[in-house]
Amino acid sequence: MATRENDLRSIAAGDVFHATAPNGASLICLALEVTGVAIVSQILTSKYKLEFDRRTGIGERDFHGERVVCTIDSVAPFPDDFKETLIAMHRAHSNTKENEETGFKVSEHRALVFAAQYFPAHPIAPPDQPWEMMSVGKSVGAPAEIKEYESLTQEEKIELILINFLIPSSQAPTD
């Protein structure tokens, strides 16, 4: 069994892992159910669920009439405190109305900033089958090091948070 397949087989219900969409969207996923053939997950930064093939780590979803193929790219064990923060954030924001604005707590900022650096620093082998990555005008690769939250500038924090929602910083909401 290949290393990628072993890594994918390590995912259990309750684990947080990372996937990427073809447009570069960062998908922080919570494994809800794991069977011999599938990993059913909730994207913690949206209301969407994704089902991945447990052997390939590839999942498909219809998104506004378009077929979107997403790929698991990190299964690194996510620290429990950040995991609980992101699950609580998902629950709180899932219960808001569509036009209702909610802000993020500092703990949520910290968890999102950490995730944006952590998962790219701990990738698994890419899938054997080719898939195309569209450019979103921003290249997000593995950081040279994971920086402490306090050492980041406000702009760096905002950029790292926006990566999790695929919002280019030029479109970020302003106060």
C-alpha cells in the first residue's frame, strides 16, 4: 500500500484534516464518518459537507451546478485546542442567518492562522491521478516555519485567516 493510501487510512471519525479545491480554496475538514471506502466530512469554514474516496483522497461536490473535485493534502494531527475552537466556531457560525454578520473571537483568529501555516507545512504525497489547479492570483505554499501568532503583523494575520475562506486580501472587508 502506498504512503498516500496509508496516510488516508489513518483518518478516523473526529479527526481534522485538510483538502484543497481546484481553485485553491483551503478546506479544513472534520471527519464525521469513516467507512472502508469513504470519508464523510464537514468543512469547518462553511456549511458544506464533502465525501472523499478513502483510497485516493479525492472527493467531488456539485457547487452551484459545477462539478468540483477536491483533494486531501494533509492529515497531520491537528492540536486539540485548535480543533475544538474550529468546531465551536463552525457550530456558532452555522446557526447564523445568511445576512447576519458575526465576528471572529481571538481564539478563532489564532486557530485559523495556525491552520493556514500548519497544514501546508505537513503535506501528504499527491494523488497519482492528475488534477488541475487553477490560479487564484496567490500562491500558498508550505511556510519556512510556523510563526507564533504574537510575532505576526496584523496584515499577516488577516492574510492567513482569509486563506481559509479563499478571500483575496484585496477583497477583504474593511472596518
